[in-house]
Amino acid sequence: MAPLDIAAMLPRVRAIAWDAGAEILKFYRDGFGVREKADSSPVTEADEAAEKIIIPALRALAPEIPVVAEEMMAAGAVVDVASGPFWLVDPLDGTREFVEKRDEFTVNIALVVDRRPVLGVVYVPAREETYAAAGPGTASASRGNRDGYSIAARRPSTDGVVVTASRRHGDAEKMDRLLGTMKVKETKITGSSIKFCLIAAGEADIYPRYGQTSEWDTAAGHAVLSAAGGTVRTIDGAELLYAKPKFLNPEFIARGLE
């Protein structure tokens, strides 16, 4: 495979995420059906419609790169990523927020190379916010049709850390144990991969994630945070890598500058 020009790919991936987000918003406004998957998580018509936009578009962009997408995998697809690059797609991250009419759901698209997410786009359709990156120092955010601006992770303030966390997932006992060692200034509760983006934008400092996640949940936000100078590590301090068995993540902690 020829070397990948990920900087050149980023504008097209961003546009693909916007197209998927526009389709999601049609359902958000007009209504949608919801059903449970085998793991008891919800899936809507919007998830499936967005994925039908994203997968063909990524295959057209880079036919040689396999795509691993949440709903495709839930339907029983088997994708062999071997040791090469591959896409990770969550067409609608934060489905419960979407169902409850919160604006915290996202479209996540990431490219993984050598087990690390090197390109990521996180689009928040209901807010028209886009976070994107294609390598160190390239993290950006944009609102609506305005030009993007650079973002960077920060070091925690001396008056305490800002924590970001999910309203549903996690282990309260483990969270209390970790945060009990820190001076906590504020906790920001939000859904989906927005949590990574808050750290990447210097609006939060730490996101501890206890409990199971899949790689498509984290890769795009991870790419943005890494490009902004932050880290995502397992509980024992190892770098969070991708292409793991069944594309499942261990528990991890995302941080800004340390």
C-alpha cells in the first residue's frame, strides 16, 4: 500500500461526517424507530441511515482500507484488519442521548494506523460543532460553516481539575477512589465522544472511563485528543491501542497535559 496522506484525507472525511450528520438530523426532527440490539443497547433508524452514507464514502475514498463500523459489526460482519490501516466508525455515538432528544450525540470516524488512531473527526450535528485532527499539532474545532481554529490540551489548574464523565456509564466506587486523590474543581457531564473533545479543547482535564467500550466509541476522540497533546492510557498506564480482540477496550483514563 502506498503511504497515506492523512492530511489530504481529512477534509473529505470531515465532509462525510457532515453528510451523515445531516441525515441523522432528519430523524431527530421528524421521528424514528428504536429497537434493542443483542447487547441491550439501543439502535435507531438514524444509526443505520448514517452508516449507509459513511461506509460507501470511505470505501470510495480509500478502497484498499477496510471499514469496521458499529452497526455492521452488530449485524455479524467479520472484518480482518490484519496489521494494516483500517477505519473505525460509530455512525451515531450517544444513541441514548439522541433518543432522549439531548444534543450530545456525535458522528465518529477514525483512521487507525499501526494500532493508533492517526486521523479523527467527531461531529456534533445538533450543535454544528466539528472536532478534527490528522496528526500531532493539527487538532481543530469549528462551529457551523466558520473556519476551524486550533485547539490544544492544557495542564490542570492549581485550583483543581475539571473532570468530564458520562451520566450513565462507569463505576462510581472506582471513580470516587480515583478522584479522592485529586482536588476536583468541576465535573462536566456529557454524552458520547464529546468528553475527549472537551479535554482536547482545554475545557476539561481528565476523563476516567470504567466499564466496557468498543474501539469505534473512542478512536475518533482519541485521535483528536492525541493531536492536541493529551493521552489515553489503560488503568495500568499502558497506551490504549487498537485492533484488539472483538474491538473491545479495557478501562482507560484520558487526560490533557500532565
